[in-house]
Amino acid sequence: MGEIEFRVWNIKKKKFLDTGICFTKTGMFETTSGWKSPKEEDLKLSQFTRLKDKDGKKIFIGDILIWDNECIIEIKSKDELGFYYRVLAQKDKNICMFDIRFYRSEESSKVIGNIYKNKEMLLKKYWNNKKIKDFAFEVRGEQ
């Protein structure tokens, strides 16, 4: 088993922290770079799933992916379940429900956003105005 990795979203600054964060025994956050530590309530953690997309990009809880050029999913987590997905949009109503196999992430998925930087992607009306095929070209590398 490897180390557990996280990325940290600063709610107030609306960006991911690019310096080290560690946890104390009391659960508080501390920075490892010496700058003033943000308040714990101003930070959101996203755990690395140990999966990567087809470009080798790490997939974290909260990422939004296009899968097999067929559907858009959000990676979620629940303490007793681990991580799972929620379908945000799909070409065919029958394709996504059972066809997502996380072990295929390196050949089937591409990270296209996350729930912090791209909140609009969580809204159904966002996907009503977009066509999944527009994202599919990006996944396949076509222009």
C-alpha cells in the first residue's frame, strides 16, 4: 500500500494550494512551507483515487471525467463505500449505468474539470446546452 495523497482546495482563495499541508494529531492543518496556515474550515480535501486518466493525470475525488466518449461522471466518496461515480450527462441512457469499470480508467477516461473550479458542470442545465461529442474529440485527441 502506498502513501495516501490529497490535494487541498482553499475556499476563500478559490484555488488549489501549491505548498505542502500536513495534519496534526488533533486533525488541524499546518503548512510545511512556513506561511500562515489557513483555517481548517477554509479548506476542502480531495483524496487521490490511485487511478489515472488516459493522459496519466491523477484522478481525485471531486474530479469530473468524460468516460469512453459516452458519459460525463463526477467522482464522489462515502466513508463506508470508498469512491464511486455519479453520472452527470450521457449519450445513451443505458450505457453508463453498468459500463464504468474503474480499472479501465487509463484507457477510457479524461479529467475535464472538478467540482471546485467547474461548479457549473454539476448543473443539469449546463449539459443540456453542451454536446458530449464536443468533449469526445478532446478525449480522442481529434481536432
